[in-house]
Amino acid sequence: MKTPKAIRATLLMTGAALTLGLAAPMAVAQDKPKDHADGPAAAYEPSMTTLGQIQVEIPGRKPGDPVMTPSEFQKATTIYFERCAGCHGVLRKGATGKALTPDVTRENGFEYLRDFITYGSPAGMPNWGTSGEMTEEEIDMMARYVLLEPPAPPEFGMPEMKASWKVHVAPEDRPAEKMNDWDIDNLFSVTLRDAGQIALIDGASYEIKKVIDTGYAVHISRISASGRYLFVIGRDAKINMIDLWMESPDTVAEIKIGSEARSVETSKMEGWEDKYAIGGSYWPPQYVIMDGDTLEPLRIKSTRGMIFDEETYHPEPRVAAILSSHYNPEFIVNIKETGKIHLVDYSDINSLKITEVDAERFLHDGGLDSTKRYFLTAANARNKVVVMDTKEGDVEAVIDTDGLTPHPGRGANINHPTYGPVWVTSHLGDDTVAVIGTDPEGNPDHAWKMVQQLYAMGGGSLFVKTHPESDNLYVDAPLNPDAEISGSVAVFKVADLAQEEPEFTVLPIVEWAGIAEGQPRVVQGEFNKEGNEIWFSVWNAKDLESAIVVVDDKTLELKTVIKDERLVTPTGKFNVYNTRADVY
Ligand code: DHE
């Protein structure tokens, strides 16, 4: 274990290296504003991996169009969807990046575009050419590509969903009781990202009970309220529904809900447990409510519409996090580009009532406070956290976190020695950790305010974690450019938060994993059911060894390392009990 002082020294050096790194390629880089996105935040822009595979044709040619062969156009479309669409939008109408429709690009012309792609810009455009990420030929091709009309990827409505929908085991053919001796509440569903699989790992013996094929570049797992069904969504928008009661748990139903997706959830309100599932997609921009037993698609809602404050039309507002309310029969759906939260009342599915709440643009991930009443969610490109009251259905506050790009995962709820119940998020863009008061009744002066700012190892953090039984707060930094930092985890003692500048302990997780090859990153802590062990993924390249490192929460010592050739690119881990009960 390293001392906080040693890591602080490394940190300062990293900060200096980063500044130098940004300044080196071009003189103009010195003018870059503080929120320039060349750092870890830029590395985290969405890649439309499945859309990149679709076959497209050059839209109707107009006089003056640059020359492009169909194969060049296809290649450019793939590059665009995989590298550019995350910021500029699938339809090139702009998201966090500027619009790139022909009316704009033709105004600027080919040479300007070529240079812009080559050198980047202080406002956040990466320097694709000087960084070596694109060849001169590719840049030439991309500059011609954005002068042409963008191709529109296919829509995905009820006929397409129904065609993809398969019930492998009908509800009446499934077991009436649990048929295995697994402790399913303490099972972990582990994302094996690049294998397109999940591993089910026993929380006590660390045994890999089963590996199940799922969607491509699988993203998250969520569990039905009863704990019986596990839902897994891939980036290709495929949802697998796995029955954990079967003798050998397996997929009982599957569906594709679009071409690109990231979120899935199930109904948790008392009386509605396991009744419905919901999936949200990036493309097409929509969400679908499905039957909770079979995944039959029931209702589809497009998210296209007006941006909440400008009242201008956005053609592709992506669906980010979806949570299930514990106070109302509602799904809470983050609509990224329009900055709205949809409260989807599923009590009468034939007459779906949707309340659109104005929040803030670029909503991403988030979680509930310890009472499960308030949903705290990052509007990441706006450096804000929105607090939504899921009982009353309105926004309580929009808090500036005074850091760059908050990224909480579901956040961490701790009982602060000075401020009482608080919720915590780290940031992608810097080392700050924002601590927000969440107790309007017991601590009204501190509620919905950033009551403290902590400094962890460095930028590139994606997830914080704790557990009601734990006295610790864990902060990862998988996207930090420094291997020592991205391979470690910072731990704050909750009791130490009473101090003005609490120090943290660093756990050298990659070192503990004993992996020599590659530059694995440590990502997303997840507690076991009891709350006395925390698991971290040691996420290496697909063809190299990865691992899961289990840490004893009381002693902060290594408990065990799970290694197995089937553990290919482990990232997210979802403990069945903690996920279904929203314990974090
Ligand atoms: Fe995620 C959650 C989107 C990249 C691991 N990720 C989420 C959620 C969204 C999202 C909208 C919230 C889902 C919810 O709660 O319903 N993630 C995106 C992206 O758009 C992005 C930036 C780029 C992309 O092209 O996908 C992206 N995510 C990643 C990764 O690179 C990570 C680190 C590794 C991986 O497996 O791909 C990653 N995302 C995760 C994890 C969660 C997640 C582990 C769930 C955290 C939790 O505790 O609930």
C-alpha cells in the first residue's frame, strides 16, 4: 500500500505531464480552456460500434459534391459512427460537439475541414492527424465525407423488434421454484465486455458458475425486483433475460431494441415487481417497455423533441440512465441531449402517461440517495448534478459540482461525520470528488449543496463506491493516463471526512493482481451482499490476462484474486442483491 503523500507527489507530476502533453503538439494548445476534452473525458465519448457496421449508400448527389466512391463512403461512415458520432451526433446535427451538416461544412470548405481534423481545436476537437490516430488519406476522406449529406441509419420500430424477439423458454415451462443451490443474492454478474458475455460468479467461493453469451460489447446488468431475472444489455441493443432459478441459469428470452443502446431496468414499485422491463437506446433515440416475463415489446416512445431550455428541435436525444422508482409505478428516464427526465407511469400500459421534467443537458448516469426517494444524476458536459424528487416528480436542485464532468456510476451514499447523509460523485476531467448533502429533513442547511470537495488520485475517475456496512469510500481512476493511477484505487475513511483535507490510502490493485503484461485499468468497485468485501475489475486488452481483485473492506488488504481464461475484459460487476435493492 502506498502512502497518500507518495501518490500526491505522483499526482502533481501527472498534472504537469498532462499540461505539457497538451501543449506539445501545437502552439495554440496553450490557449486551450480548462475544459478542453483531450484528456480522459474525450476518451470516454460514445463509440457507435454497431451503427458503424451498417451498410449505407451515398445520399442523392448534388452538383458540386466532392468525389467519393461507394466504398470510401462506407469506410468513412464507419469511422464517423465509431469516432465522431459520440460528439457530433449520428445525423451530424451536433451534441457536445458542433453540427457538421453540409450547410455548415460547405461554408468552411475542404481545406479548413482537413486542417481542423488534422490539428484539432482548443474547444475540444481531438487532433486526429498529429496524434497519429488517422492517416492523411483517412483525413482527406473524412473532410470530403462531411461535405456530403449524412446517411440516416435505419429506424427500429415494433415490426423490427418483434422480428428479433425470441422466447427460448416460455413462462409456463420455467421452474416454479429455484432449482439450483446457488446463493443467487450474492451472485455477481460480471460484464465480459469484448467477449460479448457475462460471467456469473459466486460471491462467497469466487467460483465462476457459468459464462453466458449476450449482446456485443455488453454494457450493464440489472436485476428484477424479486431477484429472479437478470437483464443484460449489449451496445448492439440486444437484451438477454436470464432466469436465475433454472438448474443451470440461462437466457429465457431475448430481443433487440435498436442498433445502439446502453440501459435496461425493471419495475420495482411494490405491487409491480418483475412486471415490466424497459430498455433505452442511443439509436434510434427511443425507449421501449416490455413484458417482464417474456420481453415482449409493448410500447415504444421516441425521445425526439425540443431541447428543454432553447426549445429547439433535437433529432437524436439519446437515452442514458434509467432507474425504477420505489415511490411511484414509474421509470425515470434520462434523455441526454434534450436535458429532460421522463417519468414514465406504467400503471396503465395502454394509456401511458409520461411527465417530461426539465433538468439539464447531457444527462448521463446517476443513482438514488439512501432513502431511495431522490435521484441524483450527472449532467456531465455541464459539470452539474441534477436532483430529482421521485416521490413528487420534480427537480429539487441543479448543483454545480465545481469539477469537470461528474461521473458517479450510481454514486455512493455515506453518513458524513459532519453533514449527515450525503451522496458522492467523482469526475472524469479532474481529481475532485463532490460530496452533496441529501437530507432535507435532518440537515436542511446542507441539503442539495456541495458540502465538501475531496481530492483523489487524479482525473479519469468513473466510479465511486461504498456500502451501508462499510466505513470507506472508494474512488477509481481507470481513464487516467498514468498507469500507476489507473491501476490503483483511492480509499477515504468516512470518519476522516470530518477533517478539512482528508487524506486517502492507495490500493495498488493491478500490482496485487500480479499481471505483468499490458496496461490494465482498475474499474468499478462492487460490494458483496454482506458489505464486507469489495471487488474491482482489472481490465486488460482482450488478448491479455485480466482479473478481479477482491479487497477486505475492514483491513483494506487483498483477500483474493480471481483469474480464469474465461475472464476476458471484465468491467462492470453487479451483485444481485445490491443491484436489485439499490444498495450503493
Ligand atoms: Fe458506460 C453505465 C453509457 C463507456 C462501464 N454507461 C452506463 C450508463 C450509460 C452509459 C448511459 C447508465 C446506465 C443505467 O444506469 O441505466 N458508457 C456509456 C457511454 O456512452 C460510454 C461513454 C461510451 C460508449 O461508447 O459506450 C460508456 N462504460 C463505458 C466504458 O468504457 C466502461 C468503463 C467499460 C465498459 O464495460 O464498456 C463502462 N457503464 C459502465 C458500467 C456501468 C455503466 C460498469 C454501470 C455502473 C453502475 O454501477 O451501475
